[in-house]
Amino acid sequence: MSTGSSTGSGGSRVAVITGSDSGIGRAAAVRLAQDGMDIGITWHADRDGAEETAALVRDTGQRAAVRHLDLTRLPEAAEVVDQLADDLGRIDVLVNNAGTGTRTPFVDLDFPTVRDVLDIDLLGPFLCSQRAARRMIDQGDGGSFVNVTSVHEHQPRVGAAPYCAAKGGLGLLTQVMALELAEHGIRVNAVAPGEIATPMTGQEDEDVNAAPRPGVPLRRPGDAREVASVIAFLAGDESTYVTGASWAIDGGMLRMGPQAGSHLPDDSWRRV
């Protein structure tokens, strides 16, 4: 059974990363390129950002291909996975990173908002993964999926009903995929970030050590590169006996149980 060490026509493995125009997606693209992979990049609203990511990938000596992806246009949007696999010769890794959310009370949510969040955060990854899995099975030498969920795969948050529903669903989808694809040498895992300094949280390129978070045991937000390092581990050859797992990258926040929250105003919880 393959451990995922095969190479594409250009001599490199190929990773497709959705939503890689900024944030965690960009950090993952650069890190996987540094690990010797060619990278398929997608963008929704920021084409310039995607081209900047592509330039960073090419600076490492790896190939990059860029495609537009709008996961509210399903099922046809998932064709981008095949297009990028054709551009780069194959697909060995799919990182389902593109995502969105909302901060709206449950009773005030409108149907179009709920549908968009579920399409982007759950149904889009489902359909993109189907296309990548079929390719990997046909290639016959394994592969790896990394689904970017959230700490809210595991714990709820007020005002985030569709986001939590989608990320929880993606977490269980990860487990089902891991069971069904294992016989093909394909591994499927999730990373579950907490608060990460990205455009989604309005903190891209900030010094995370300068943003105190009393409610997080490590006292700060995370850096996108810290998430990318775990994605790289799960996508690579050092994790070949890991599948069906969800890796929290949250500075210890989930260990807070019912107290968890990056919004806590002080350190009083640290003392009896």
C-alpha cells in the first residue's frame, strides 16, 4: 500500500488547496511547496491574492496553477479540482480550506445565508473531495486529504449556527471518508483551528504575540503558518499511519470546556 510518495509528471507530488489566496490557504500552499509539491490554487474574490500566492510557490522552485472557485455554484464548481489536476498532471493532496461564516442569532438567519454557508463549508468540500478521490483511486498510489474545520467542529458558538453545523458535518465526513478510502491507501484527516490571525478575523500579518487573549491558555491567537505546519505533516510522509483524526490547533482553547472562548476579558479562570 502506498504511503503517498509518488510523483507527478513534473517530478513532484501535486496538492490542490481551496481558498489559497490568503490566510491559512496561502500559508499551506507555501509550506507544501517548500516540501516539494506543485500547488493548485483557488480564489473566490481576490485574484490578485491568488497570483501572489502563486508567485510565492514559484519562488520555491515548484509549479503553480490558479483557478477561480465559487462554491456557491454547485455542483459545477467542483470541476475546478479536475481542471487543476489536468493543469498539473495529477492530484496527490486536497486541502479543503475555503470557508465562510456568519455572526447572526439562530432565529434571525435567512435561508440564503444558511445555504451559502453550508454550500461553501460542507457541500463544496464534499463534492471537491469526490472528484479528487476518484482521481487518486484511478492513479492507484494513494493520497491524502486535509479538511480545514474549526474548533467549532467540536464545540458550539453563539451566533454561528450554520457554521457550526457545517464544520461539525465536515468533521464526520472526514471520518467516513477515512474509513471508505483507506483500502486505496488514501488518508483523510482534519485540522480544527481556533482563532487564527487571517483576513477572516481581520488580523492578517499581525504579530500574534501582540494580541492578548486571556481566554486562550497560550494567551494569543494562532499564526496561519502554525496551522500550515500541521497540514504539511498530515499531507506528507511522516504521518502515514494517521487517518480519521481531527487535530485541534487552538492554543489549548478546547481544553477550557464550558469556559472556552477567545473573548474572555481576564485571567481569573487561571486561579482557584
